[in-house]
Amino acid sequence: MSIERSPGDQLRVLHLYAGNLYGGIETLLATLARFRDLGAPMVPEFGLCFRGRLWDELQATGATVHDLGEVRFSRPWSVWRARTRLRALLSSGRFDVVVCHACWPHALFAPVVRRSGVPLVFWAHDVATGNHWLERRASRTPPDLVLANSRFTASSLGHLFRDSHTEVQYLPVPPPPPMNRDVIRQFVRRDLGTPPDAVVIIMACRLDRCKGHGVLLDALGRLTNVTSWECWIAGGAQRPAEAAYLEKLRETAGRLLLGDRVRFLGQRGDIYKLLTAADIYCQPNISPDAFGIAFVEALNAGLPVVTTALGGAVEIVDDSCGRLVEPGDSAALAKVLHDLMSVNDQLHSFAAAGRLRAAQLFAPTAQIPKLAAHLGALFEAVAA
């Protein structure tokens, strides 16, 4: 098959995703839009099925966003409509590569992309098991290239695509914008009623049991006799199950007599400010995360990261910038937190090391050009 590159030697890439929630993939897509100049000649565009926060953030960057229409697999007409819109978009000949982010858009759109002749990429953001119906459906259309967000994710992809070439592509995570850290710290703490000298432990992620909120609360329950600490839990319920989970966490905090030392902050748009005002990031996952953008954001903010020795976390956190504990061990977690809270000099020593590690491994200046190289090589290989 012979295909021609888009005008001006640009590499036009269409990223496909749902867009109805907001988490790690949405953060990645917003980052690709914000820092798209770093990937030149790669030019990203985006196709979404739902309008919401991601749609608004992408448009705010000036990136091109295509509306593919709301889709429910239980409503075949919505699937047909979205595929028809994508088919028309691809027939314009303006795209050189299409990237499906995770199984849902791949199951939905990969057959259309394959028939169009445009090179197809599957970007794996989750650990594959081969058991879910979406995984089985996605596996019917092998891509030309698989990108994995960690080595851990890559090790699971035989469950989906046995013969597709795989590259590990860490996610680009930008540092926070320039700021007066002392002023931000004072403002946030004053706004939340947190004493200036309190040691603040923060957890900022989706409300999902696998993130280990309950383990953290159990560990904090062992530290009620330790003075001058607070815990901020940031993250809002996006689904009914998450709302029920949040209510159980509140009940657990009450049962453990944690009182107002644990703050449930809900969904926040100022996570980098909260991280700047905190002292320790703790997310004791009870099952492995494929990657962990929150960990990198915490390192960028100069916080030591305490998490479990599972999944992609071990590729992000080492002894220079944090601590790894065994999953589900709230006693060990409490000891690590107590040790960190007891030695301020140790917190300071982690700050520079964490920022350096985040910059070396996950900076957009490194990872977005790497992405452009992967996709450019794929295009050239298919076009040859």
C-alpha cells in the first residue's frame, strides 16, 4: 500500500477517545494539545464522542477537536453514526496516523481506521487481562503499532495483540507553572484552615478502591496520637459507584476518630496548588496502576511519594524520591509516614531528587519528541 504524507511534510495525528470522564488519559491528551509545538512536525487533532471538561480544555489550547457523537455500545445506531462520522473525516485524507487510546475507542473505531488505510496505533493505558468484553472486541483489529505507558503495561499486552510491535512510551507530565511557592502554600493552607506548621499528607486521584484510600485511612488511624498532621483527599465522584465509595470512606474516617484531620476536598482544578501546599504524597494502591501521572505530578511539586511496590509505580518511584511499601500493609504504611513526618530534613532532601527524576523521565520536552519519532517511523514504514 502506498500512502502520501499530508501537505507541508507535517505528520497529522488523530487521537480518538471517549471524553466523558476525566483522569489520566484525559490529562495526557490535554498535555499533547498544550505542548504540541514540541512534537513538530507532528500536529495532533482529537476526535471525541462526548463533550465535557476534556473537550473544553482541548479547545482552550486552540487544538482542533472533532465531534464524533455520543456512543453507547448498547445502542447500535449510535455506534453506526460515530463510525460514519469518522469514515467521512478519514476520507478527507488529512491524517497520517490514527491513535486509539485504550480499548473502548479501539473496539469502536479501529475497524474503520483499518479499512481507510491510515496507519493504526493502539495506546495501552491499562493492564490487559483478555477477560473483559471490550478487550476481546478490541483484539479483533490488531494495530500497526502498540504504545504502552509503562514496561509493566507492555508485559500484559500479549493478552490483546500477540504479534503487534510494542514500544514503551512514558506519558509526558509537565512541571507546574512558575509560582511563588511560599505564597501559594500560605494561601492554600489559610483557605483550608490548615495550620502553617502542620505536615500535610495529600492523595489526589480517582475515587476507586484500587487506589488504596481505605489503607491510607487505616494507617492514619494508627497515628492519631501524633500531633500536627492533616490529610487532604482530592477527587470527586464521577459515577454512582464512586459516590457510594466516597460515603464509605467518610464513614471509615469517622469510625477511626480522624475527625477534621482528614479533609475530603472533592473535584479540584488546582491540584498543582494543593501539591505545592502539601508535604507528602501518599497513594497506597492495592492493585497495580499501569502508570501513575499523580506520582509524577507529586515529584514535580517536590513531594516524596509513598506508594506500594506494584505496577508502573516502581518505574517512577525509587529510594531517592520516595518509599515503596507492601500492598495492604497499613501498619508498615503508618511507620513510613511517621518516619517522614518526624524528620523535616528528609522531606527537603526528597524535593530536589524528585524534581530531577520527573524531569529526566517524564518531561514533555523528552517524551513528546519521542512520541513524534515513534509515529513518524510508523508512517514511513507503512508508506515504504
